Amino acid sequence: MIPPTVSRSAARAVRPPGALVIEIEGVTKLYKMGTEIIHALRGVSLNIRRNEYLAIMGPSGSGKSTMMNMLGCLDTPTAGRYEFSGKNVAHMIDDELAEIRNREIGFVFQTFNLLPRSDALHNVELPLIYAGMSPHDRRERALLALNNVGLGDRIHHRPNELSGGQRQRVAIARALVNNPSIILADEPTGNLDSRTGEEIMALFEQLYEQGNTIIVVTHEEDIARHARRVVRLRDGLIESDGPID
Amino acid sequence: MLLNEILRMAFASLGVNKLRSMLTMAGITIGVFSVIGVMTTVSALRGSIESGLSFLGSNIFQFSKYPTGITNDGNSRRKIEARRNVTLAQAQRYQQLMEGVTDVVCLKAPYRDGPLQATYQNRKTEPGLNMIGTNEHFLAANQFTIDIGRNFNPEDIDLGRPITIIGANIVKKLFPSESPLGKLVKLGGRTYTVVGTFAEKGSTFGQSQDDMVIVPITRYLSDYGSANVSINIATEAPDQQHYNEAVDKAITAMRIVRGLKAGDDNDFEIYSNDSLIAAFAKVADAVRAGALVISGIALMAASVGIMNIMLVSVTERTKEIGIRKSIGARRQSILLQFLIEAVVISLAGGVAGIFLGVAAGNGLAVWMKAEIVFPWDWAAIGLIVCTVIGVGAGLYPAIKASRLDPIESLRFE
Ligand SMILES: Nc1ncnc2c1ncn2[C@@H]1O[C@H](COP(=O)(O)OP(=O)(O)OP(=O)(O)O)[C@@H](O)[C@H]1O
Ligand SMILES: [Mg+2]
């Protein structure tokens, strides 16, 4: 496991942000439940530049996961515009979105979403398989990613043979294995004790310092404090958006 | 994405539901088994019939009252049954008429009165001997050879001598340690003197040729009656060049013997090796067509089964598909994964069907003493058909899987 490189008290440098990578304007998301219509997002606008470190906070049901799915090109807005790297996502075909998800984005799901019948190693290798990497290289990369989250000794365990926190770390390893430039993590420390949580956050900090973009959903102020910018959602609307503290 | 990766995934997910995969395969196996089994048997038998029938010799043709093939048409069957028997007098007349063309005219009256045993003193053979009343040309026309003793001669036939030539099995049973020549054996209650024995011949179509017993046809008819006997006449043309000419002359002779007028149809059948093979081919074609229809239906049912299982599988694995898509699987990767699963089921079922079919067909062939064959052509066709079935049955479920929305699939429980 990588030792925390940055202590909580140390001054955290805000790195100069790069090019605009995510541009959301007036995005809404509706869910129809029979006759009832649920407004998960009611018109959200947000710009994120490369190498930003963003925390999304808000009460349960405020639309955080909905927004993450949208940012991660998994879901499409009901209305509004979403441009990823200057390209309108609404105009992309399935396979282009798959390509972005595979190469640009590392997504850590709130519910992990690991393949239940595959061991940790295979789960982590999966994005590399779809990226077309050779068996030898991807095994090496997957082992490295699992080591980085402290699971080097659990590579042949299936998800149901791992604890909740270990599953979460497998999910994180899978998100990071393809060296994505944008990491989207939905409650990545939700199942971890505070020590392991801090270790994961240190890993994110390191990735941020290497120039990656980090977006973390959390409801813990302690975790949010790692970010450089906080967006607060309430009832599908942005309540506030600004630098931390 | 590499094909071997997709193959590995397909095998892995088939392995999860082993019983279900096997049952789905079984449908294909049955379909392929039936067609391969029949095709193997038919090819094995054809080889054996072609070699087995050459006991007739290549330049031989036969006349008889009944045709060899199957006549389904009731009308013509009744007509054939109404035919007069070929009598000994007619056969001998025919022999005379053919004197300028060929000398080798073999007359045959096969014994048909139930199981036949030979006895000598207190020794007995198994019942089931094959007795034929015939003449001195039996050996040449049926490719038998004399082991010890002598063949019949024209005088034996003319005088109707009570003599016999016996097959190797009978010799073994009745005369284990003495010479059979000159001994008196009992056949169907009559007594005959053994003048010769046949050299061992083996068997054709599971029927031993060494249970053969022949007696002079004249003696045979007086011993067992001539009322319901129709004589088969086998004629050997002098050589291949004169074969067609000999057949023409023979037909003319037969028509004279039978007293037919110019406009009458032949009231006898002529057949040769070729026509026997053709008759077999006709039966074989019918059997083949039947097998194709049956296996076609079985395969159709099986492909519906595969499609059903694949649809179930897509639904069950919606979440898995969502996960794969969320981390960057393209449509085509998902499509191929499910398509290949369907093809693997179908091909595995097909390969099993081919092996079982070849084994069963050859088992039958061995039992009928035919040569073992491997029907490469049908096996290849079977594999192609199975691939097509796999693709056909798997395509719709695979397309359905590939088009699933990632986020909705992830929510599936
Ligand atoms: N597929 C769906 N169908 C119907 N309603 C949905 C669906 N997904 C989300 N919602 C609704 O949209 C709203 C926002 O959900 P979302 O999952 O984004 O909340 P969240 O902020 O992530 O909450 P939590 O902190 O509990 O994870 C909720 O009211 C939820 O019920
Ligand atoms: Mg959520």
C-alpha cells in the first residue's frame, strides 16, 4: 500500500486547471415511475476542467449518482447539453461512448458492480481486455493496480469471498487500471474504515498530482476536504459551487 | 477484442449452467446423431453391398419372377404376384436357346420351408442352413470354390442324383475328424451323399456363406416338390464386350420360353449387379431422405431451444452486460460473446452427435460385417449446419444483449 504522501494538515496546492473537459448546461433528468415523474436533476450547469479535484455532496436522493452516471457517459440527460472534450455526448453513438468509458474514465460505482463469478484479478483485467491489451501486459497491470489498493494477496478471491471494503478496493483498482485521465468515484470510501479510507484518498491525491481529474461523491465532510472544489446538490439543483472552505 | 478471449468467456459462462447447457446441446446432438448414424450405416452398407454383390461376378445377370426393389404401388405388385412361376422346363429351354451365346447358365431353386438342419449319425448342425437346388454352374456364378471332392456334372443334374456339396461350417460340425466325402447326410428328411465341400468363404451382410448346401436342382424339385417353386436363372456373358448383346439375346430367349407375344410386357425381372446396386441405392435414398427430414425437424426444435436458452441467459445476465458495457465493452464485443456461446452450444452438440452417430452407424456396420467408414462429407455438412443453427438461434438474443442500455442493465437485480 502506498503511504499517504500528503498529511491532512499540510497545505494542499491547487494545481492550475487545464482545458475544459466537462461542460454541462441546463441538464435535467426525469424518471417515470408509472404515472409519477421523478425529477432527479432539475437543470444543472457545471464546467469541469482537466486536473480539477471536485467533491460532489448533498443529501441522499439529491441526484449525486444520477449526475455521476451522466458525467461518466453511462446515462444521457433528458434535456440540456453535455459536452465531453468539446463533443456533444447526445450526438455520439454507443461505441464512441464505450470508447470514452474504456479509455478516458475510471468509474467507481457506489454499489461496486463487480462480476460475481470472476475473481478480483479478472474483474480488474476486464477494462484492459476490452481495450485489446495482450494477456501478459494486462495481467501485470492488473496485479499492480490490485497491489496499489492493498489487495495483492486476494487476487483469486471472488467478490463474495471478499469483505465490503475489499470489494470497494477491487472496484477502485478496476477504475484505475487503464490509467484513465478522469476518475469518477461514487462514495469510494463508503464501506471503508477511516484508515483505509484515508489511504484511498491519498491514492487519489497522488493521481491528482500526476495531472488527473478527480470527481468524488461523498457525504462525509472529511473526505470532501481532500478536494479542491465542492459542488453541493439539493433536490436536483446545484446549491453551491466553489473552492473548499 | 481477441476472439480467444470471447471464446474463453463463452466457455466460462456455459460452465456455470452445465446441466442446462448440456440439455440444450442434447437437442442438437440428437438431430445430428440421427442423420450421421443413418449416413454412416448407409455408406458402410453400400460399400459392403457393392463388394458383396460382386459374388455375382461382373458379367452376370439374373432372371427371376420377383423384382429386388420395393414396389409400393399396389397395382403393379398384384400384377407381379399374378405372374407364372419360372419352371424347370422353361429354364432348361432357355439354357438350350442360349447355347450359342454362353454355356454358363446357373439355375437356382432356394429352399424356403423354414429352418433347415443337417444331420450325420448323432451329430447335428444349427438350424438355419441355406439349401439351394442348382446345377454345375453354381460355383462359377456365385464364386464358390471346391475345397475337397468334386463339383456337380451335367450327368448328376440329368439323372437327379441324391448328392450334395456342403459348406465349411457344416463340415466342421458334422465331420470334425473324418472326411465327409461319400458320407450320407440328412437334409430336411432326405438323405444325400456328400461329393464335395466348399472352401471357406466368410460372410456377407451378417449371413455366413459357409452354411451353404447345394443339391442337383432336378433332385431338389422331386424331393421338395416343384409346385410353388420359381427358378432363378443366372447367366454369365462371355465377357464385358458381349454383355449387352448377351442380355438382349437372353431377354429374347426368355420371352420365347415364357410364350410372350410381341406386344406383351416381360413377365419376369432381369437384374444385374448394377440393377441390384441401383435398387439398393433407391432404398438408401429413401432412408437418407427420411433421416434428413427427421433430423431437420429435430434440429429445428433444437435451435428453438438454443434461442430460448440464450434469451433466458441474456435476461439473467443483464447486470453482467451492464457491468461490461459500463467499463467499455462495445456492442460488437457483447454481441460476439453471446453469439459465440450459441455457436459453441450448437457445435459441441453437433460434434457429440457426429461421434455418437459414427459410432452407432459403424456398430451396426460391424454387426452386419460391413467395413467401417467415416462419413467426412456428412460430418462437414453437419458442422456447417450446426454453425448456421448457432448463429441463427443466437443472433437475436445477442443483438438484444448488445443493445441493452448500460445504466438500466446495471440496475437490474
Ligand atoms: N432508475 C430510476 N428510476 C426512478 N427513480 C430514480 C432512478 N434512479 C434514481 N431515481 C431517483 O432519483 C433521485 C436521485 O437519485 P440518486 O441515486 O441520484 O441519489 P443520490 O444523491 O445518489 O443518493 P444517495 O446518496 O442515497 O446515493 C432519487 O429520488 C431516486 O429515487
Ligand atoms: Mg448515490
